[in-house]
Amino acid sequence: MRNVVGLLRAAFCNAGRECKRSKNPVAIAPGSDTMQTRASAFRRMAVLFVVFVAAAGGVFAQKRIIDLKPTVILISLDGFRYDYIDKFDTPALKQLARTGVRAKWMIPSFPTKTFPNHYTIATGLYPEHHGIVDNNVWDFGTTFTIGDRTKVQDGRWWLGEPIWVTAQEQGQLAASYFFVGSEAPVKGIHPKYWRTYNGRVPPQMRVDGVLSWLDLPVKERPTMITMYFSDTDDAGHEFGPDAAETRYAALNDDDYIARLVNGLKTRGIADKVNIIVVSDHGMAAVDLRKASFIDDYIDIKLDTNRILYTNEINQIFPKEGKLDYVFTQLQKMPHATCWKKGEIPERLHYNDGARIAPIVCSTEVGYIVTTHARYANLMKDIPDPERPRGGHGHDNRYQEMQAVFVAHGPAFKRGFVAKPFSNVEVYNIMCKILGLKPAPNDGDLKHVRAMLR
Ligand code: AMP
Ligand code: ZN
Ligand code: ZN
């Protein structure tokens, strides 16, 4: 570009006009230049103008999209707590919220873990109904874990109907640059475009990948697109929700959104696409020195068939005849609330469903619940246990667990602040925008209709 500008300037100078940047400006002497020199200078300028336009086109050219159908881009920022927008002052998200909708917060489902909540957002079902009842799930005589690729890609684990299946069953196309559940054929269906999850794929590449799907001809272009970024969850766990490191991670997430919005602008569709930014849950500060130990109260080998552990929720499967004993013993354990399945508070929507353990223990915020062996294993790699860290998975009534919701586009009001609502509502919002008939779900559009135009 600089060369083109330079050439143009040279052309102007040669044409006898005053060159402002030149040390020795050449003035036009009236009557001194011939018709010939004028004509040749004009030709030269015309040629250079064409070169300039072509070069500028090469730099700025982006085919504008003029045949966009109602489109949703659902962006998940893992562990982006509801208050990070203000606490960390994230400009792109603030701008979307100012000109769109923002919820005071969005209420995650219990347990406030990554897999259950992403799949709730995708299906509108509570975990008790969609089957991903925790990051670890017991069924088919085996344990599902989020790191087990084969199980994550096995459709048997994923119940209900995620939005990408709803869209494709009703004749639209879906695409996923990562989203929990998108790698498994649910009802035998994958999004038309999808990727095996790999957290090392650079986030900017994910954004550009989504933009390239929008550049497809209308017949191949997806209308329902999901994306996923884990920066704030990674930093939140390692440094806690109040750390400068977590602020940088939130600003990274914000940059990815800015990159996406800029890409939409250059295509002329920034105000035509509906962007919904969500998180799966928040993040609470944890002091790793504050722990309760399950094996101080029961004999894990003798009393249980298995325990599916996380620091914040433990699923306990007592041996036959030991349910009451284990339950009574665990009532003595501090910094956790243990319930029998069927007696879990209704507000948690966590009693139905074959996969919920006979006893569920939910950890108090700020603490961890584990066993002595697991604790020793955890602490052996931690030289500075006094430093705060972060966790989630607790009861969804904790303010620290609340999630973010920001939405922008033709379907959404401008500058609207919504009352807190449950994340089971997102599925119906997306169906409404795309003109899809929703599958049976736990949400009700009446809870969120006020945010829609
Ligand atoms: P959590 O243990 O609940 O904090 O889980 C967060 C982690 O889930 C992230 O760090 C990701 O590595 C992982 N994750 C997110 N999406 C997927 C996916 N689609 N498949 C496998 N792992 C994922
Ligand atoms: Zn998460
Ligand atoms: Zn996490």
C-alpha cells in the first residue's frame, strides 16, 4: 500500500502540481507545460489509479454476504463468571451488551461443571434429563470421563436433542468449532461441519474457521454455529477468579469476540447475525489447604462400590445394604452437604434419571472434598498451596457460580438488561430465532421473551 501511495505522489509531482512533501516544491508555471506532457501525466495517473484500486481491493476485499438467513453463533467462554465483564472491563463484550442484551447473570444447572452445563445449554434439558449428570458419569457398567475420547464421541451417553440436531432435522445446517456433545452422533446426527476437540487449536483460528463457514455459498452455509474457548476456565482454576492472570484470560476471550465481530463487519453482516455469548458456570476462590476427607468417615473399599470424585461434587455408590450407614456417616463430614438421591432439593433438578448416584455430596465454596490419597497426590505437585486457586461444580445458588449471558443481533432488543434466568432457556431462544420447532425441553420461552424484539 505504501508503494502505491508513493507512486501516486510521484505521478502528481511529475504532473507539475505542487508536491507538499517535497523539499523543493515545483510550482505550475502557467502556460509553460505543453498539452503533450499533460496528456501523458494524465495517462500515468489513470494507470496508477487502477493499480491503487486493485491493490486496495487486494487488501480490503471481502466478499459481502447479501443472502444471509437467520443465523445464530453461540459462543461459550468456559468459566467466564457473570461479573468478569465489569470486573475485568472487557470492551468487546461491553459493546455487545450496550447494543444488545445482557443478563444480570445466567443461572447454571447443578452440578456447575463444564460438561453438564454445556449440554444443558445445547438441549434445554437439566442434567437429570440429558444424562450428562457430571463431568464423570456412571452407566453401561463403565465411567464416562471428559478426557476419554471414545466415550465423548459415543452417542449412547448423550440423551435429548441438541440444537444442532434440531436445526438439521428441520432442514438447516449446523457447524461447531468445538462444543461439548458436538463430537457424538446424537440421534445419529452430527453437525454438518464439526471438529474433534483439541484445546491447543489457536483461538484466532477457530474464529477464522467460523468466518470461513459463513463465506460458503448459501446452500452450504450453516445457520447454527457453536464455538468454545477455555482461557478463563484454565486461568481461573490455576490462579483464582480475582487474579491478574485471569483478567488477561478474560481480555483474550474478549479479543476473540472482537475478531469475530470485525470479520462479520467486513462481510456486512455484523448487525444481521445473532451472537449469543454464554458461559457454563462461574468460578470461586479455593484454598487448597481447606479440605474435608471422605475416608475420615467411611471405609471406601468396604463401604462403597465406587465414588466418582471431583473436589466440588462427589457421587457415592454404597455397597448393597450400606446406603443408610454411609449416608449417616457422611452427615458428620464438614464443608459438604450430602443427599440421598430422591431427597435432593427440588431447586437443583437432580433427582430424576438413572445415572444420578445413590448419594451426592456437594462441597461448600472455598473448600475441597476428597480422600487422603487423592489429596496427597494433588499436593505433591503444588509447591505453594497458600496461593489462591479456583474451582466450580458447587451448588448453583452460590453467586460465584453464576454464568454470563450477552446477546446481540436482529432478534435482540438493544440495551436490555434481563433478570437472571436458568441456562435451560437458551435452547428455546435459539429455536425461536432460527424458526425451529423445539424438541421437548425444561425451558419456557416466557421466562426470556422480554429480551427478544
Ligand atoms: P472442568 O473440569 O469442568 O473445568 O472442564 C474444563 C475442561 O473441559 C477444559 O479445560 C477443556 O479442556 C475440557 N473440554 C471442553 N470441551 C471439551 C470437549 N468438547 N471435549 C473434551 N474436553 C473438553
Ligand atoms: Zn467449564
Ligand atoms: Zn473448569
